[in-house]
Amino acid sequence: MQNTPIALPVGELRPALAGLGKVIPRTARLPVLGAVKIIRSPEGRVTLTGTDLDSYITATLDQPSPGEPQSVILPLADLVRIVKTLPNSVSLHLGTTPEADACISYPVGSQQITVRVSTFPDDEFPTVPFIEADGIPLEDGFRESLLNALQCSSNDQTRYVLQGAYVDVSDRHGHHVVGTDGRHLYAANSFQLPIAKSVIIPARKFLAWRPFQTDGSWSLSVKPASPASESEQAWIRIASQRWSIITTLIDGTFPNYRQVIPDPSAFKTEIEFGEEGAAAQRDVIVKLPGDGLPNQPMTIHVEDRKCSVYGSVPEAHPPESISVTAQKISGPDITITVNRDYVAKALRFGLTRVQFIDEMSAIRFSRDGRQLVAMPLRTSTPAPCTPQAPAEPTNNPAPSEPQPESTMTETNGHTNGASPHINGAPRSTTPVPPATEKPAIEAAIEKLDGFKATFREALVGLTELTTLLKQSVREQKAGEKEIHQVRQTLRSLQSVKI
């Protein structure tokens, strides 16, 4: 008896395959990992699942397909190749043959085309982890903060524990969501989740996929690792209306993020943007010159309750600045350089308050319990001119490129209200006076001359070493020749008869 074909509307199948492509590897270690498992439940609900063994993504189609329960495992590439030529208004009909192959039928004009596709045995597809716990509905604020934290996580393969968002439930008064790469940190609080233990959610590509983010409300459920089995991993399931992702949790101890968040009382200068002002500043940042420099530097200059920004461009003497409109500016004057990507990200997150301690301390962007802390860049860039004033003649040397950003420390020790540390040592809050430096081009030429002298010395040394080695070879050959002559003389003496 032949099973009823499974109906797959192309209008739903196309985005489902796009989402599954976020987890199914293009070059799979096992051929079955490049496939999609299509299941029809007894109720006629159709689901499609793909995996890379670390994550399992499942898409549920809205339109049911009545029929007996059935599962078919097809290569993703074959489905994509068929679907991309078809309009959204048609449907595929998936059946099986006695030879265990799949038959896919679809209309082309007024005709019906049927193609055969090789399938995989059902037992070769990895078993999807079962999470018994019910899903916990997530409020929109938590979902937004989780996505923001994932954008601030690290992509450094050597810092595995930072490649995700930390959901900290240790504080009973308010749970936190944190993400950091060691140079900037995002943190949000005031959440309450019924989770017994803090977890680190990995930054999976699928979580950043826009159709999943906008597919209704999210729910979350956790399956902790079994204490009786060291090999059994902890899993987390995040589900929307049509989608779900089950992925492994990151196993490790997250750094003590609290010690790099400055004490609010330490801030001296503050800029308050409105929502419209924050959107305008994002456009300003995009247009700033110097975006091709290392660390993407931009300088924020506050003077006489006015703010301006400029790109650190070595060719500008002084660099051209752009006025910034803010609702409120308070505190002493300050000039500080920071990675513009961090500023743009904070404004995109809706963080409209910017606070400064001094030129060498962390900058804090905040709003409604959410904050982003970023370390400044160390640079010898000269102070900018005000936008209205004409540029004065200057003999100052060209500013050098900013040095790499300092890395936030990652220890587990707590500091009560302390400012961030750099490289594990307490950082002084006293501004460092700018040192007199040579122009960058002269310093570069001097270094180049030094390199040349070093190379010349190395070449001379190599030449002398080569000469000594050649002499040693000649001496060895001469010694071997003398030994050979002595041996011949001994043989001739042995042949003499008295």
C-alpha cells in the first residue's frame, strides 16, 4: 500500500529551507548532516528538521497535510534546487517508492513533473534531544536584551566561554543578561526567570536571523546536564510560533562582569540624547572620516557644554569636527577616543545616555536598566577645533594611529564599586599628560633605518658563518685525504718482505 504524498507548499517551504540552511553545513562531515528530515505527524502536521549535531532547528508548516505518519530524509541541496525555480503558489508532493527513494511531483505549466531523489535511512539521522520542561514565555524586553548581548559576544575561538550570552540568575532581586568580547560589555537587569542555574546561551547564526526574531513571542526551556553521566550535555530550547532551536549550552565559568562596570558615582561628564538625537548621531558616525583606520577610532570632544565628534585622520591638522545636538550636557570638559562601532551599536540599542570618568576610563552608555561599557582607545590625537572657529596655523606633528584597545580583565574576584581594570592591574584615574612625540612618518623612517641596520648586521654574520662552514668542510676533506694516504702507506709497508 502506497502512502499518501506529503504536500509541501512552496510559499512555506522556501523560507523553511532558508532557515534550515543556517545550521545545515555546506560541507558536512557526514552526508546525512546535509539533509532535511521531513515528518508528518498523525494529526497531519508537517515539520522539517536540520542539524549540525550542536544545534537542531525545526520549522513547522502552517498548512497541514492529511495522511498517515511518515518521515523522509532528503538532501537539502536537492530541495533547494527544485524550489528555486517554482512560484510560491504551487505545492510539491513528496512520496516514496518501493526502492526507498523519494518521488517529488510539481507542476510545470500544464504538466506534472516527477523526479526521483535519493534518501537516507531513518536511523542515520541524529536523534533530536528531548526537553521535558515546559517552555517559559519570554517578555519582549528579555528577548531584545538577549539579542543585544549576543551581538556583543566574542567570536574568538580561543575564548569559548565568551561566545554567547550569560543569563545570570544568582541575584534574586533581578536576573542579568550579559555579553562581552573583552573590549566592550553589554548588560541588562531587572528580569525574573524561573531558571534554577545560570546558563551561557551560545551565539548561533539562526538566533540572529530576522524571520525567527519576528515570528511571534518566544519561549525558553532548559534541560540540565545529568549529574549521573558526564557525557550527557545540557540543552536549551528557544521556540517561536513556527520555529524552534535546540542547542547545547556553553559549559564553563563566565568571568565576573560586575568588576568592569564602573561605580555610577565615579562619572563626571554626561551627555543625554533623546531618541531622535540618538538616531541622528548614528548617521553622523557613518559619515565621519577615518573609518578605514585600525580600531575604527572616533573622538568625542566636550567643551563649554557643547559636544562635537571627529574622525582620527592623520592628514587633518586639526581634524574637522561635526557638532552634536544633545538634550543635556553636564560635567567638566573632556576629549576621549573610542571605537566608533561601539558607539553606533550602543545608539542602535537605544542607549541614549553617555557618561565619562576621564580620558583613560571606561565609557558607559545606558538607559532603563540596560548599559554598554566600552574601553577607550589610547591615542595622541590633538584637541579638535570647535566647528564654528576657523582653523589656526599649527606646527603640531601629525597624530599617530591609535593603539589597540585595552582588554577588560576576566577574573572572578569581586570589587565593590570599582572602576574597570586593564590587563589585570588597577588603573589609575589620574589623566596622563600627553607626551611630546615625533611625527609618525619620521618615527616610521627611524624604525625602518633601524631594521635596515639590523638586517645588514645579520647578513654580515651569516656571511661570516658561511665562510667558517666552508673552511670547516675543506679542513675535513684535507684530513680525510691525509688519513687515506696514511692507510695506503701502511698497506704498502705490509707488503714488503724481508
